Amino acid sequence: MSRFIRASQRRTLLATLIAATLAQPLFAAESLDSKPASAVTAAKNAEVLKSLPFADREDFEAAKRGLVAPFAGQIKNADGQVVWDMGAYQFLNDKDAADTVNPSLWRQAQLNNIAGLFEVMPKLYQVRGLDPANMTIIEGDTGLVLIDTMTTAETARAALDLYYQHRPKKPIVAVVYSHSHIDHFGGARGIIDDADVKSGKVKVFAPSGFLEHAVSENIFAGTAMARRGQYQAGTPVPRNAQGQVDAGLLKSGTANATNTLVAPNVVIEKTFERHTVDGVELEFQLALGSEAPSDMNIYLPQFKVLNTADNAPPAMHNLLTPRGAEVRDAKAWAGYIDAALEKYGDRTDVLIQQHNWPVWGGEKVRTYLADQRDMYAFLNNRALNLLNKGLTPNEIAAQVEKLPGDLDSKWYTRSYYGSLATNLRAVYQRYIGYYDGNPANLDPFPPVETGKRYVEAMGGADAVLKQMRAAVDKGDYRWAVQLGNHLVFADPANKDARALQADAMEQLGYQTENALWRNMYLTGAMELRHGVASYDSRGKSEMGRALTPGMFFELLAIRMDTDKAVGHDMTLNWVFEDLKQDIALTLRNGVLTQRVGSLNPKADVTVKLTKPILDQIAARKLDLPTAIKQGTVKLDGDGKKLGEFFGLLDSFNPQFNIVEP
């Protein structure tokens, strides 16, 4: 039967998406060809120093408080490859901001550089800076209760090892997943065992809907999200003062590592729910649809500590992350923060989070939460106010230049991660969609056609270049970038256009306070100068083990090439013998659909296998022809149809172009 499955068809969609997500850049650090800050950029950054309270160093005291053991090194995988490197950021330490970095962002990057094991108070510790996310460790009567397991198995093990070097080596008795983003659960299998969770020896708590969102949120649009994520994180950009300095709430760059997922065995379903594990009291507050679709805050009454996970970090968060996701509900988000303030504010002495450092002192916590609530409520209400006056997304973003009242001068509401302009546009999109109501924008030309027409209308490439140079000379980089975008899409081989567009993007990156905008501008500049990087997809993922068969076939439906599939109608039954689950697939009109729990009596072929075999195939540890030959996959019917089916699937290029056609 194996002759019916070509080698090129053996890679599943899941494996492709995993590879894209964990890509490792092959650009050399010295290949950026960065330019210095222009006089305009240097002057703008110098002005920032006069507009914000840089003499206030309270955040630095909070970030260093309780430091038990610093960390400024590397974490490696079993093959000796670096998966995490804080040493790459040591250029930030004890230095004033370079003129190529917004001083406010430089300050945030320095704060995020304070890494190691910290004692929040006796029996309550955090490991920060060994991963994009924190690990919170609570010492129970006989064991440890952990909040979040970080992004990868390797960094989670390193974090726990650092803790064990300074504290008694108690076993883990419980894990809490604060929400459904991978940087908070991806390291689970590095520190806990599936068998212990299944037996109940280790409890794993998660908010309602966790498993569904954890395995699906970044998969259905996974290739596009992963590629855009490279821009957001500045993955190919060197770590230096002319490159990537931070990602707003965290450092970034994990690669060559292993993402995992251990399914929870305790799901929080009530708005407020209380549990006690090994003498540790945990009060959970569901916050579904806030920073993540499945999310919760955790209050620790014995410690008078409130953990807001990612719902109130010391920066404005994203309502619509640049990598792509569903638009988050700012109104609900503000409501969850207010509910936490109301229920726990008077009982809280310290606020901790799953990124960044704590807030110390009850009155400061209450002010902090009220400011965070007001910020998200403002984003929602102001955008709705202006859209109801007829303003379009870009007009709203242009009109609202800062947060109201004292919010604009608070370090913890600055736009290091989310941006004011993007978030206001996101509220517009959430309520009435991307279309701005103007019929002229109903059916615009795609970028290449638009570029060609604009360049022709402006008198040709030389005329556009002349206007770009004039804009750059004046420091009008936003206009230069808009002009250059049309020219590059009309003529991507135009070296002068690419170079000037890169220079203008780079200066915008140097000026912005937002770490993600900086990374996106600098990544765009790099790709205009050097093309799209090749990537070695050496990262591993065990996420596929958590996918249901139905989710797996949803991925195949997305991957189906409709144009090619028209005329190849067929039905395929899949029988998962260990799950006692049947799925009937129907390919009709080039569209793949499924019925879970039924079989088609007239199926062209029936495929019998177990879920672990599917997992091995998805993880590329086993190919389908070998499985058929071994008898772990059994076929009944026309085996050629299975080969025909896989031949109709698209392969996605994880390194598609963004700043050029």
C-alpha cells in the first residue's frame, strides 16, 4: 500500500506548523547592515527623556527585591544547542539609552533583564527571565504547587533546577495553568509526568475551555501566525542597540526546544472557585476572554497575594496581537480587573504576575489595578465614542494620541507591548469589522496592482524615489515608508527603493516606544536588505498528542487545495480503535467535511488505527507507508483513494514574503 503515498505527502500540516513556530534564524548577527540614528531620530529620542519621570527608580527596586540567585547565562537542550540566552542582552546593563532606542523602551528592556530566582515572601518564589514567562513556586506542606510551566520543557527544567539549588527538593504536587497561551503551559512535560497526572498524584488546574483553546488557537492559522510572529519578536534581528532589545513584556528567542502539553485533570468552571492542595489555599477567578480565551486570576489568601497572570502587566497589553488572533474584549477585560480589585483589593499586600515583577504594598496594588482597569475601559469606550461619530479606524488612531489623565505618565500603562493606535483600531474591528464604511474601500486592488498604478500615476519609479528621499531628509519617515511600499510592490527588484524603504523603516523602529513595533520595523528593514531568512526548524513539539482526531481533520480541511480537489469526490472512514471513535470524511466540491461518531457505509476506504499512531505520524516519528506495512494502520477498500486524498493537500511555505510581493 505504501506506493500510493508519495514521500512529499508524508509531512502533516501539524508538523509544518510546529516547524514554523519554532524556527531558528540562520542570519548572521553582523548581516543587519544597520544605519546610525539620524539627527531627527536622535532628537526625538532625546525629547522623551524630558517627558517622562526617569528619576523614578521604584520599578527597579521592585524588580530586584528578594533576589536569591541571578541568572545571565544560557540554557541548552540535550544536544547542546542554545534554547535561551540572557547573555545576549547584557549590553543593556548599567548604560544610558543608545540614541537608536527610545529611552522609555530602553528602561523597560533593562527591567526585563533582571533575571533569576526571587523570594516574594517565605514559601513563595518566582523564577523570572529564564523563559518568556515566569514560574511561580509555592511551598506546601509536603510538596510544591507551581503556577505555569513556562514555554518549553528545557527552560522549565532549568527554572526548577535553579530553585532546587537554593531550596529543599520537594516533589511537585500540583500545577496551575493560568491561561491557554503556550508560554504558560508548554514546559509541562519537562517537570511533571503524564502518568502522575492521570493517576491524580499530581493535580493540574486549568480554566474552563483550556484544552480546546490551548491546542487550537495558534494552529488553524498557524503558518501565518508563526511567520508574523517572527516580525513581532524580531526573531532574525541581532540583539544589540541597533537591533532587538526586548519584546515589551519579556525577552524572546527560544528555539531548538520542546513544546509540550499535559492535559489538566481539574477544570475551574465557576466564576470564583476555591481549592486547597497540600495546605495551599487557591482562590480562582475566571476571566474568560480577557488576555486569553481561557484565563483566570489566582488569589493566595495565606500570603495575601493576588496573581493576575497576564491580565494586568506593567505595560499596555494587546487587544489584537500583531502576530494575529481574535480581537480581545477590552470591556470584559476591564470588568475582570475591577472584579479582582473589588474582591481581593483590600486583602492584597503583593500583586504578582506571570511576566515581569511584583507590585508591593496594598495601596499601590489598588491604585495599579484601578489604573489598569481604567486603561482598558478607556480603549473600549473612546473607540466606540469616535466610531459612532463616523470616524474610521485610522482617523480614531490619529485623533487619540495619549491616555487620559494621569494614565499617560504611569510607567505601567506605557505602550511597550500593546500600542494605543493598534488597540483603538482593534476595538473598531471587534464591533463593526475592518471595513470603514466608505464604498471606495469595498474592493481595493491587491498590493502589487495598487503599487503599479500609484507609481505610474506619480510619474514613475524615479519620481517616487525623489519624493521618498525628500521625506527621509525631512525626517518624515512614515510618509517615506508609505511611498516606498507602493514602489517596492510595483518593482521589488528596484535596489534603490528597497534600500531607502529599509532605511526609513529602521528609523521608525529606533523611535518607537513599542517593542513589537520596533521589532517589526527592524525585521522588515532586514528582509528588504537581505531577503527572507532561511530557517532550520529544529524545534520539537509534543502538542499533537493533545489534538483530538476531529481537530486533526479540521487542519486537513484547511490544507485541502480546493481547485485541485474539485472532481475528486470521495469518502473515507477513520476508525480509532483505542478511542472507540469513528469519523467519516467527505470530500465533495473540493471541500472536506467530517462527521464525528459515524461511518459512511459506502466509503471508498476505511482506515483503522489508534490515536498514538496518529500522534507519531503527526510528529514525523512514523510515516504512513511504514505504519501500513507494519500493520499499525489497516486499510479496507481502495487504498489508492488514500494516496489520492493526500495528494490533494497543500503545503504551506512558513517563510512567505511580507514586505515585498
